Amino acid sequence: MLHALSGIIAALPSQSFVPPNYSGAGSTPVSTQTFAQGQRIDNLANVTISNATVNGITGLTASNIPDLSGTYLPLSGGTLNAGLVMANATSTNFFSTNASTTNATSTSLFATLGHFTTGIIDSLTAAAATITNLIVTTITGTNATFTNATTTNATSTNLYASNLNLGSPLTVANGGTGGADASTARTNLGLSYASTENILNNTNIAAWGDSLTAVTAGSYTNVYLNILAELDNKNIYNGGVSGETSTQIKTRMLAATSKYSWPTIIWAGRNDFSSPSTVEANIASMVAALASVGNTNYIILSILNGPGEPSGSASYNQIISINNFLASTYGSHYLDVRTYLIQSGLSVAGIATSTQDQIDYGNDVPATDFRSDSIVHLNVAGYTVVANYVYQNISLLQNT
């Protein structure tokens, strides 16, 4: 029986697997692959789609999209009816070009650096507005407080402040008188009256010396200091006395304690250069007197040599020794008027060099054209050169 069943099975025709057919949109059966590609889903309900990528959507109309006009501000602009809060708004995060606001009101507006290319604010009301480094052309305000505020072309018409805060209220209204007196205003502004000493120190110079400073020879009287006073627009005290040694000059200068704080010119040592250590000590005492009141505004002038003290002579060597000491000791406070007269004086004064001037130059002596006698005293041309040289270095006498 089994043999007969096997024969029957073997006689059956062989068949391959055929995928099942499904009914599609039409009546003709189609395969699964064809069905999936040709159909669309008209409606899904209660379905969640995740991580889907959709391409080529067409046919959408405005009626297919919900109305969000009441929720979002359109790109064309609009009106915000509720408050707008911006955290950490900076010139990088918030930038406005040609921004115009009308009747902008803020309870507390704070800006460390507000950047507006063309900012127009018609009405800004702030109960506690703090603005640093504000540049204003025209401003009207009540209870305005400014730090480093700069106004351009501010007049009583353009600038109005009912209460301008200068540390404490200073009331100024319509260009009228303020509520604070002059003393209070100075205090609020951090200002004070100039003291008598301040005034004297800024309008006076004390010049100490011998006959080269006194200049009492005939028509040359005071010419050096007069020229310097005219150049510097200062009153100059003439502390020069003819014939005095550095010791005598020092004694007078130390006795004038009220002038210790004055800008000072010291020209001493010509009459006792034969005692170099004495000259150097006396000048040091005078400078120390200035330093005792904190005065660093002084000039030390070099000692001049005359035709009887040419280069190589004993007197010349003593004078040069003292001048070298003064230069190394007082640095920029030392002015070498002797060398300036010899090397630059004639050209500065516009004087042609004579044969005698050439001889003087060879002897390292100030030119004859600059002297009023055969010793060492200068004439108007010589003193003019000295006065202008001192004036070129007048910063050494300026109070700092």
C-alpha cells in the first residue's frame, strides 16, 4: 500500500511558489509590491509617526494650515500687547539700525552700552535710568543723573534740568539761580578754591644769582629776566645781587622761606668758582630747601667763562669741573648755557661770525658779540639767547 501511495505522489505535476494576490483599487488582482507603491493614505487617526522624512508635498492651501496670527508676530511687524523680556541683551545680541520709538516708557531702563546707528527716541520716560558715557546734543529731563555726560552746543534753550544730580541736588530751572550755593556746588563737583600758594606758584618764578642775574649794568638792567617774563607771561622775582658768591646767594635764598615753593632758577658760582667744593655744596643746600616743601620745579644754570679763562687754563678747568658736577648731579634740571652760547648762540641770534668770534670759539669762550665787557657779562643779544634757551626748557619750572 505504501508502494502504491508513493507512486501516486511521484505522478503529481511539480509547481513553483506564486505570491498571493490582493485586490487593489480596481477589480484586477495585483501583487503586494504593486499595491504598496500605488496606494495613498487618506486619513490617519490616533497614529504616531517618529523620525519620518517627507519629500515632495504639493497641493497644500491656506485652508489646510491653522490660523496662528494671534500667536506669532509676522515678519512684516506688529504690536506687542504684553511685556517683552530679553535676558542678557548686549550690543551683539540686540542691535538696532535707524530705530525710532515713540513714547517709550520704562520703569527701570539700564544700558551700559546701547548701540544705535541712527536712534530716534521721541519720548523716553525712566524712573531709574542709568546711562554711562552719554553724548547728548539736546536733552530735556527731570531728575536726570549722568556719569561722564558730554553735551554738544548745550544752551539754556537746549539744556534743561529741573534737578541735575552732582552728588546732591543742585536745582537749576530755566537758567535761573540754583538751590545750592557756590560752596556746595564746588563740593558736589569735587572742586576747591585755589590757595594763595597755588596762585603764587603758578604766576611767579624766583631767580637767584649774582650780577649775571641782577643785570644792573646801564641799559641792560633786568633785560634777561624781562625777556623771560615776557616769553613765559610770569612775574619773576629778581634775586640777583652783583658781586655775590654762591655762599651769599645761598644765605639770602634760604632766608626767603616763602619762596621755597616757587619755580626757581639758580645761577651761582661765578664769583667763587676757585672753590669748587664750596660752590657745589651751596647749590646743593638751595636745592634741598626746595625739596623740603616738595618743589621739584627748578633749573640750575652753568657757570660762564670769559676771554681770560680760555680752554686749558687753570680757571677754565675749575669752571668745567663744577659744570660737570652739576650736570651729573641734577640731570635734566641742569642747563648748560655756556656751551649753548658758544656752539649755537650766533646762529640762533642770526649774527654773522666775526674773526674775533672765531678766535673765541677756538678758546671755548662765549663770543665777543655776546659780551658787554671784557670779563664775562652779557649784552642784550647774549641775554636774549639765554632767556630763549631757558624758555625752551620752561617745562622744568611747571608745577606738576
